[in-house]
Amino acid sequence: MLSCIGRGDSEVSYHSFEDLEVWKHGCRLAVRVYEVLKGCKDYGLKDQMTRAAISIPSNISEGAERDSKAEFIRFLHIAKGSAAELRTQVYIARQIGVIDGETQKELVEELKKISAMLHALIRSIRDSSPSA
């Protein structure tokens, strides 16, 4: 089934959540976080960061499979919150020496991009339906 969200230039058409670019970015980011933290001995921070990273694409996919635009938007907001949570943890990880400055910059830039993509998708869905 083809779903269409939005209108005009901001319209998003997809068959499945796997077609959404923001979901793809979220998955790549989660893999990157696991790679970066592979040797990390701070298991508390590592667990928090990997959970937040996995939460981003997981909430996008869960929301996309829900029965309403309102539910999809709710899960996109959760994903956006997880991106902000992970960005905070990246800053902390840098301050305590878990990651280097270049890695921090890379992850923060990708997280800001994902947050902007989520914001645009939320707005597109809202604008496509007065009931969302």
C-alpha cells in the first residue's frame, strides 16, 4: 500500500517505513554509535547512548505502522526526543574522554540533520491533514 503524506514539494510518498530517508539515516547512525562505542568500558553511558540511538529509527518505524497520522506524529516526536537525548550524551561522552572531538562533531552534525528531517516530516504530516 502506498502512503502519501504532505502536499506540494514537501509531499512524502512511501510504501513502507524502509523508504523513509530519515529512517535510513537513523539506522546508519545507530550502527555508527555501536562502532564508536565498541571498546567503551563505561557501560552505563554506552548502554544509554546505544538505547537512544536505536530508539530513533525504532520509533519512526513503529509510528509509520500505526493506524493514524496522529499516532505517527507522536512517535516521530519520541524519535526527535531520542535524538536530542543522544546529542546530549555525545557532548558528555566528549567531556569525559569517551569520544574524541572529531567523532563528537560527526555525530552531532548527523543528529542535527536527523532532528531537522523529523521536524520537516512532522510538519508535512500535520499540514496534510487538519485532524492530525
